[in-house]
Amino acid sequence: MSKVGAPDTVEARTVQDYIDETPYWADGTVAPSSPMTAMQWRIWFLASAGKFFEGLVVFMTGVALPLIVREFNLGAFEKGAVSAASLFGILVGASVLGGLADHYGRKRMFIVEMILFAVCLIFLVLSTSYTMLVIFLFGVGLALGCDYPTAHMIISESIPSVDRGRLVLSAFAFQAVGALFGTAIGYLILYKNPELAAWRWMYGTAIIPAVLVVIGRFFIPDSGHWLVSKGRIEEAEDALRRLLHREPKYPTHIKIAVPETKDSNGDDIKAGSYSDLFKPKNIKATILASVPWFIQDLSTYGIGIFTPTILGSVLGAKAIHARNVADLIQNDMIAAKGAAFIDVLLIVGVLCAVGLADKVGRIKLQVFGFIGCAAGLFLATLSMGASPEMKMAYLFSGFMLFSFMTNVGPNAITYLIAGEVFPTKIRGKGAGFAASFAKIGAVATAFFFPFLLKDFGTEAILYFLVVCSLLGAVVTWFFRIETSGMNLEDLE
């Protein structure tokens, strides 16, 4: 390890310098990285749990929705509201609650969001009316929205720069793992308990794990980067000691360099605000973080409209009109099996992104992914004029290619980039704004696409999504900021 002198001669260094420090051999050869500490792995695990819960609950809603509609006798508008409630909650929570992490700290919001999630989940299970359903699904979405920027920051501000892309995306991959578990749990509960109230048991399975995660989040240090940005140097040094605790102890002494309190004009540096996102020095980062993510969500949730029908046709016959609860349960089980098949591809795609993000680079991978999405969607359009035996082959292979490429590229990389390109004082606001802007696309798609499908048809919608994917590649390249392996402090 690098050597330091006595406590009174320790050279002051930045937070990231301490985190990035690597050992070296006697001849001066530097090792590629230092082993992660137990606390760094604990933080990563607790952040991954939040992404797992998002995938679990959001995808489980797809299985639960037919049962909810039947139990509460919901019309088309009410069904749409239930479907969009959690997405709208994510939209609001990402910027409104996520942005609070810049003021109150990463750890505090990391805890608050999971408490909110657990409480709303309990009341969701106990819901006795349509109004309660919508309110608590929205509350669940608020918590998951806050997790978008907060989980990213709690990881990226606690780990070595060289590992940041790999570990942030590994945590993000748990969203797909949660989706697979959500659909699998939904299927098993329907199989063992084929009745309308089964949806309550589905959501109920997440309550105890959520409470355990809340408890775990109390026992981690706050972000040293954030504490330094607030001038709380002694607290930042203590947080670093906890974060980097090793046996044998290293570093033996920590002294953080006090940052500048004046800007280039000699004025006092003020706390960041949302208006800073649109200033000349940050506007490029804001566009790169927000617009491609919006386009990605538009396409991903648009495809979600078509997928259940296709998978139901491919994987088994289903009753077009559910005549009774038995038909409804059977249809729901078929859809759950199909969704689980898709979720496996999501996991494979994200794992490829984990391996490639730091080697290929964020920008190239996102551009490549968008082009691959466009290719998959175009392949699906070929089914429109194909023979009956080729129609399903084109549709199925096109959607499979899309699902894989979106997770290799834009679905994973937009999340990663949004938490890297902004300065510490506005990182929560920037990442939260990007996530909220993206979810405008998701909510709009969930609400309006059924009407657009009816008015314009499947082919027109598919061509529209092809153009959107190509536009995502263009915007990404034009506003590119490559962050692979870069020190967060250097990025500022």
C-alpha cells in the first residue's frame, strides 16, 4: 500500500483520491484496483435491493392487474389509472424526492424512500377501494422514483472510479432480476391460490424483505462527497474511515482537502438548484441524461403494449373473453409465463452491458443499443405483409432483439450516465430530473398508446418507434460526454 507519514504530516487529499487509491508492488507497479471493503459491498447490496423491488413490483402489477380489474369492477379509464399510478409516482418521486438528496444527504433519503415503500406496500395489500389502490400505487412509485438517483449516487460516490460502471450496472441488473421474480411469484401464487384475492399475496411477499432493507440502510455511512460539498469535513473524514475500514487498517489516517469556497468570479459558491441544470455549463449534460432516456422509455413501454398478446399466442391458447374467474386466472398464468421468458432476455442484456460499459464506453454502447432497437422494431414491421406462417416469426424475433438490445444499451446506460455527468451539488437533482423526464414518456405511452393503436394501427406505431430509436442514437452522439473510468471529481 502507499505509505503515509505521521498524523501531523499527512497530506490532505480528496474523497475520491482515498477511494481510488490502489496498492503497488516493490518495483512501483500499480495494481489495477484495491479490493472492495465490506462496507462498500454492503452499500452496493442495499442499493441493489431497491432496484430489485422496482422490477418486482412494477412487473408484478402486470400479473395482478387483471385480478384487480375484476375484483373492483374497473372500467377502461380506471384500469389505465391503476396501470399508470406507479409510473406517475416514479416520475414525481425521482425529481421531487430524489432532488432532496442534495439537501438532506444521500443516506437520509436512502432510508426515507424505503420506509415510504414499505408503508405504502402494506396499505396497498389492505386496499378496499379503487381510490386506495391508486393512492398507494402512486406512493410506491414515489419511493421507487426517489431510488433512481439516490441508489446510483450512494454506490457511485462510495466506490473506486474504475469499478463504478460495472457495479452501478450490476445493481441496475437487479431490476431485471426483480422483474423475473415478480412474474414468477405471480405465477406461483396463481397456481397455488387461484382466486381474485391472489394479487394481495403477490404484493405482500415484498413487505418483510423491504423492512429488512430499511434496517440495513441505517448502518451505512453517508457520502463523503456530499458531506464535503456541505463543508462538513470532519464528518466526511469519519464517513471515509467507516467506508474504507480494513484489517489491517488502511489508510491509518485520513485528512480531506478543504474545497474551494469561491467560484471563478470570486463569489461564494451556493447550493445547487434546478435552474443550474439549464445553465450553459450543464445544459449539454442535462440533454444527454434526459432526452435519450425519454426516447428509450417511450419505445420500451410502447413495446410493452404489444408483448402480452404475442407471447400469449406463442406460448399457449388463451380465452379471448374471460367468461369466469377460472378463464381469467388461466389467461393471467399464460401472460406470466410469457413475461418471465422476456425477463430472462432483460437479464442477459444487462449482464452484457455490465461487461462492456467500461471496455467499449458508455456512449458507443448506447448508440449501438439504440440502433439495435431500431433493427428489432423494423424486423417486427416486416410481419405486417408477411405470410401467416412468417408473421409470428418476424414479430417474435423482432421483439426479442429489441428486448436484448435495449438492455445492452439505452435501458442500462441512460441510468448510468444520468448519475455521472452532473457536479456533486446538483447530482441528485440532475439524475432525478432525467429520470422524471424519461417517465413522462413512460406515462404518456401507457395512457395514450391504446388509443393510438386503435386510430393508426400497429404498423404506424412500429415505424414511429423505429424513428424514435434512431433519434436516440443521434442525440446521444451529438451531446456525448464519455465518463468511463473517470474520477467523479475530475468530471466536475
